[in-house]
Amino acid sequence: MKRGVEICSQYFMLLEKHIKDVVSGTVPEFMKLNEIAGEMAISHQHLTDTVKKEKGNHPCYFYDREIIEQAKIMLANSDKPIAEIARIFTYDPSNFSKFFKKMTGITPGEFRKEKRSSY
């Protein structure tokens, strides 16, 4: 396996596990990208360059996308208030709504309403 592919694979596995750990409460907050690179025993710059070269986007793009995917699952499958979901994802509720809308084009409330009306 090419080293770049290996680094990307390791990054995505670590990212998925880390986000699940934050959501479950095992870990209190999200790691910064340089902390993730440190866990992988590579430099922040090497991680960034490798992911951009192999996948076409900055590692933060995939980090944010995975957070949104996990948030969508929680919004669609739970009755937790959106403010509580925001806190689970370590966001202030208003910042979470802005982040969610920036990434998806709709607010968390609109997303939940869409998902509920499609059943």
C-alpha cells in the first residue's frame, strides 16, 4: 500500500473513532488537527499535504463532514433537543446551527423536520 493511502486510511479511522468517543462522552472535546497528526506520529503539515493530495480536500473538510454526518444521524434518530445535540458535539447551540447550515444549507431544525416528514 502506498504511504499516502495508508496515512489517509489511518486518518479516517482515527477520525471516526474520535468523533464517536466525543459523542459518547468518552472524550470531553474534539482534538485539533495537529493533535490528530501527533497521534499518527506525523507532522500537521505532512498530514495536510497528504490528505489534500490523495483526497483533494483539506483534512478539516473531512473532519467537519464526519461531524455533520454523526449530527444528522442523531437529529434523525433521537428526540433530544437540538441544543442538547449541539452540546454533545461540544458546540454552543447557536454556533452549531450556523455550522450545520453552512455545511448542509439548512438548519438542524429544518433537517429534522424534513427527515420526520419523509416517514
